[in-house]
Amino acid sequence: MTASPLGPLSEDGLVRLLTPAGERVASAAYDEHASSLTTDTLRGMYRDMVLARRFDVEATALQRQGELALFAQALGQEAAQIGSAYALAPQDHVFPSYREHGVALVRGVDLVDVLRLFRGVDHGGWDPLAHGFHLYTLVVGAHPLHATGYAMGVQRDGLVGTGDPATDMAVLTYFGDGSTSQGDVNEAMVFAAVNQAPLVLFCQNNQWAISEPTTSQAIAPIANRAPGFGIPSVRVDGNDPIAVYAVTAAALERARTGGGPTFVEALTYRMGAHTTSDDPSRYRSSEQEQYWRQRDPIDRLRLHLEALGELPEVFQAELADEADALGERLRTEVRAMGRPAADQMFEHVYATPHAVVDAEREWFGAYEASFEGSAR
Amino acid sequence: MTTTETRPAVGAPSGVQRLTFAKAINAGLRRAMADDPSVMLMGEDVGRLGGVFRVTDGLHAEFGSSRVVDTPLAESGIVGTAIGLAMRGYRPVLEIQFDGFIFPAFDQITTQLAKMHYRSRGALTLPVVIRVPYAGGIGAVEHHSESPEVLFAHTAGLRVVSPSSPAEAYEMIRAAIASPDPVLFFEPKVRYWDKGEVDLGPETGAEAADPAILDKARVVRAGTDLTLVAYGPTVATALAAAESAAVSGTSIEVVDLRALSPLDLPTVAASVRKTRRCVVVHEAPVLYGAGAEVAARLTEECFYHLEAPVLRVGGFHIPYPVAKLEHEYLPSLDRVLDAVDRAMGF
């Protein structure tokens, strides 16, 4: 027996279509999927990456000002998120973990609503069915099973492999390197494989599960696990939006046409802290952070578009204005988010009346009313 | 891929029949599947085998492998994928093979299934039924005789019910499947072979099941001197105790709770205001059990009506013992009568 020659953070063999300097390199396997990206679309991706970055910066500042209880940044993962989200069809469904803000943006979720959870006024914040973008899941690794079940439902609805691109569906679930150690993620692969579910398992390996490096989760590339379940896998440079798009588009196409599940591992880097409560200086080196800052995904796409002469100053100026406007709207609307009425905590516990909840709600209402007019 | 099959319930069992508890659930499942193509069964060995207790017997042959799904051997996966299927509009009815095997799924049930309606502020409903053969009395090996129902009753967002007779089992499984809320459906496996009359209704066009029936406790025997509160496997024990006590002149009323969530306290309290004495009987350990909840609430609601403290008969604070000792562990007829005597002695 020989151990894998590659460690879990190896950059060898990653699918890469853009170098860190923004030069397009050829890939026989993925050029066809990448070719569907027009320069307009690439500019759209760039715009969304810049806006997602601005969202991160503003939300982090709002947390520091005491306006949010907590925030989980996606800083540095913009290419992994926006590149993959651009490959989705409108009818597809996404099951995110909890820092897929860039995907939320692409799916049309108002980013203000994403902050409801972090402000503590809502456990969700948006209608998951309206956007095909399900609620964040804070129990690490619980949701890939939901995605698998949803995909099994799509199969039963006869919406796989009919050849109609307007209705054939796929399901994509995002999770991190740490969550691949959870039993549920592995069970999701078992169920997805035996059902040949139309599913893409998208692992953003951002190298850190709070303070634990990926080497605490695996000794070989995480993507190597999937073939053991009978699920083909691919490792992609997660800071290369074009490669992420192409790899995800191929996996989604495979799912939609009845080819079954695919595991995508996007190697990226969590440039920020795990959340605003975390302090990465306690466990990782500034040299490592510096190395990955030089591989910033936004810089990479900017350099590429600039080299093509496709990033005119007027576009950049408009984008800067748009980002400023987003920032201002976030600040205004988050600060305006009031405390929910206390009685609201009793709503939607059950879909049909429940005598105990109803009685407690009634008691609570009377208790609160007993203070009316007092100095409380 | 697979397609949804709908088959008319032609030739389906109908009318009043004498059935075992297991067959009654089977008939309820068949009726629900025939009435609603979104209903599907999932679990380990529920397909060709018909489940280890044969509760799903014949349903795979009738409805096919897309609707009666032999799953991988992974309880968390069963519940987790059922959540996704329910989000897609299906009504999965899951079988957890034995009570002691539900714990791998505990996280999916309590953090996901129970809370999705709440956290989505009503945008998502998860009509998932989890059938659990539970409790002891069949001489089983370790982890096959447990009563974990209160762990789920303690979690908001779940409904927790347990039928006590074949007729109840048929009505309640249909109601559970019709409920838009997740339902933990605890089946007392020691009763699977009990027979009783079950009204299966007409062959076609039966009245739709009403989930509201799950919320109500039921007085199953009238009496005047003491109320025995039980659910699931211990209802039969309570009825036997009432029969026995009647010989010595004590008139016992028996209330079948049927549901632990919601708890129908008004029905219990109305009985206790009349009888002034109450004993709660369940197989689950007494410590922090359903009896503790009933006793505390009766103390609040009927303090001045009580002639005696509310007593409890149930499991000890020990792991479920070896099969050769389960007779001593379980709340037997004698132990119930002992508690009745103590309550009457106040």
C-alpha cells in the first residue's frame, strides 16, 4: 500500500484556465464549457465579485459597530462562489452552508436579507423557493442530505434527462473542507450515488475550519474520497472564476442529463477570519495570508479583462458607484431593521395549531399586557 | 428515470375487519399511498421484505420501488433525504427499524426536521412521518426495546404520537401522513400481534384523514375513583389493571394520551377533577418522563381536586435491562395495581 503522493492542499493537477496573472491557458477538457462565457458575462462575474467583496467589508464593519451579532465573511472565495453560481440554470436549486453570500447575490437574494440572520432578527431571511436558494445551515454538513433528497424528488418528477434545457434540473450543494469529515456529508454521497441523483457536491476547500487546517480533516485531496462512493470528482483552482464556471457547468450538465452526481473540490483560501468572533493570528502565519493575497480571485479576473481591453474606465467607475450604493443601502437598511414583535417567536413553530404553543403564547401575551402603562 | 405511479385502490381491503396492529398500520399506509401519489415509504428492508415486522408487507409489489424505497443503512441519511424530498412536495413515511437505532438521525430530526418550518417563517413545510417500532416486552437484544419518545416531545416543531390499538393505529397513521407537520409515530411493537376490529371504510372514496384527531387524548374506560393515564403499550396494561381493580370495588378511569406533543391536558384534567386521584404509566424511565410533565401540570390545574399525589409507574433510571429481566423492569399489572393501592390509601 502506498499513501497518496498529494496532500490535501496540493495545487498540483488543479483545473486552471486563468493563471494568477490573468492569462488564459488552454484546457482540452473544459475549453468548450468556458467558451460560453462572453466578455459581457465575464464583466458580470467581475461586477458580482466586486459587489460580494463590498458586502463582506460592509457587513464586517457593521458587526464591529455592534449592528450585527456576528458575521461570517466569504472574503477570498468570490471566484469559487460566483464562478459556480453562474453555471446554474434558473430552475436549479442550491443548498448552501452559511457563507455563500456571493451565490445568494447571483441567485437574486437581496443581500440585506442575508444580514437578517446575522443581526438576529430572523433565522432565515429569504424565501428559499422563490430563489432556488435554500436557507443557510449552521449545523455543519447537515444540508447535503437535503440537497440529495431534493434531487431524488426531481428524479421522481421526471425532470432529469428529458433533453429540455428549460426544465431539466440539477441540485447543487455547497459545503467546506471541514464538513467533509461529517457523517452526513458521507451519507449524502452514499444516497446520491445509489440513486444517481442529479446533484453537484461542491466543496469549497478554503483550507481552514475555524483554526483547524485541512490537514486535520484529510491526508490526501478531499476530492479523492468521492470516487470511493462511485462519484467522479474534479479539483479546480477555486480562485479561477473561469475554471470554476467550466467545471461546474460540466458537472451540472452531467446531472441534468441523467449522468448522476459529481464532486467538485474548489481549492481556495479563507482570507478573512472564520467569523467576526475569530482571531486567525492565533493559528496561522502572515506569510501564508500574504501568499494567498497575491492569488486574490478578483485581481485575477481584473487582470484578465484588462489584458483583453474589456474593462473600460467607465465600467469601473460605474461599478465603484454601484458598490458604494450597495454599502450605503446595507448600512441604512440594517440599522433600520427593528426588533421583531416578541409575540413573533411563537409563529410557525407548527403548520397546524398546537395546544401547548397556543397556551404559552396566550399566557405570554397576558403577561406582557400586565406591564402596560407601567414603567417597564 | 423513475416516475410516480398511481394505482387505483381497487381490491383494497375495506369495511370492518379484524386485523392485527401491524396489519392495521399496513392498511393505513396502503390507503394513504392509494389516495395520494406524493406519499412514499423509505427505510431499511421496507421493500421486498416488507420490514422486519412486516408492517410494509406487499406495498413494494403494489406501488413499486420508486414509492417504497429500500434505503442505504443510514438513519441520518434516511431522515436527511426525506427532508429534501418533503421540500420538493413529497410526503415521506420513514421506518426506523428499531427504537435504539433512531439516534444516528437525532441531529437531522431535532436541528433540521423540527425547525425548518420555523426558520423559514412558514415558507417550507415538512410533512414527514417517522415510524418507530418501540418499547419492550418481546425479549429482544440490547437497543431493541427502548422508549425514547420524550426526547422528541421535548423538541418544539415535532408532533409525537403513539397508538394503542389496531383501530387507533389505522386512524392515526392516516392522520399522521395527512399532517403538514413532522410526526414521530411510535408503534408499540409488543402490540403488533394484538388483534382488533378496524373500520377500513369503503373501497374507494373514503373520507380524508383529519390530522386534528392526533391532538386528542381519549377516555377508553370510564370510572370514578382514580384515573390511570397511559399511552402506547401501557394502555392495555392500564385497562387490565382497571378490570382487576373493579373486582375489589375500585372504579378506574383510563385515559389514553395518544399524543405526547401536543399534550391534551384538558382531557386528563377533566378526568382527574372527577376521580381526584391519578397514576401515570409508561415504559420510559420515570425520571424526567411524560409522567413528570402530567403530574406537574395536574398539580397546577387541579391542585384542590387532588386527594393524593400523582404517582408514576415506569422504567427505572437504568439502561434497558437484559431480556430475562425485562418482566421485572416493565410497568406490569402488579406494579400498576400497587400504585393504585398507594394512591387510594391517601
